Amino acid sequence: MSWANRIATVCTLGIAVFGCDAMDDDFAVGTIERERIDLVADSNEPIIAISVREGDSVVADEALLIQDDRRPAKLLAKALADRDLALAR
């Protein structure tokens, strides 16, 4: 290989290596989407209020909806009364 070919090869490799900009690691193109999120309630009580709308931002532990708590409150009161009665015997 002649000197001219060697110099041309080195110049070509130098341009290929040093001529390219490094990509930023924190750069991305596109969107992140979530089609549906399933909400699971611990009880099967009617919903009486919805606090957020589709597309709203929420934070951890924020109430998304309110369920009617009259029936569970009655069940709890009965259970506590039964416990107190049993303890009194």
C-alpha cells in the first residue's frame, strides 16, 4: 500500500471516528401512553363521587372516588356491639 493510500485511509478513519457527535444518553423520541388502568376497590359499595376526570394528574394516596360507607359502618357498629356483649358475659 502506498503512502498516499495509507494517508487517505487514516484520514477517512479519523473523519469517521471524530466527525460523529456522541448521542446524548438522556434523549428519546416518542410518547409514553397508557391506554387503561384498572382500579380495584376493596368493597362493592356504590360510588357517590368521582374526584378526578380522565387526563387529570394525580399524586400518591389521592382519593380518586368516594364510595357510600353507610352499610360498612352499620356492619362495623354491629360487630363492635357483639364484641362488647361477648366481653360483658
